[in-house]
Amino acid sequence: MKSNLQNVGSNAPLPISEQPNRVMPGAQCEALLDSHEAAQLLRIHPKTLQRMARKGEIPAIQIGKLWRFSSSALLLWQQQKLAG
């Protein structure tokens, strides 16, 4: 019988697909915004937001061809821009 488990003494990490799901107690996952929602939040055009994301000027995550944005990261970025 073939086992998918690694040897107990092995220090190699498990592939992500075999790692158990670990969630921090009390942690909540924030929903990500699409380009239109994030642009509305910042009151700018979605194309401007996407261009800024491509250039790395704004906090964003690219998933495939789509950009996603954390509202808390955007608001923090906006506060830093206004303060500085």
C-alpha cells in the first residue's frame, strides 16, 4: 500500500494541496473588491485604478487577468497619500 505521507524525519514542507487548512482563531476574511467597486470607493475611474495597479502604485492583487482590491488596504493607502 502506497502512502502519500512524508517521512516523519523529513523537513521538506508539504505541497499546498496536501497542507491542512489552518485558520487563526477569531480571524475573519475580508471580501475583495473588483475594479469597479474599488474605483467607486476611491472616486476615480476604473481604468485609472487598473493602470495604477499595473504600475504597483496602489495595493492590489492580480488573479489571472482580473484585479482585486482590499477596501481596508485602499483606505489606508488613501490616508497615507492625504497625510503625506
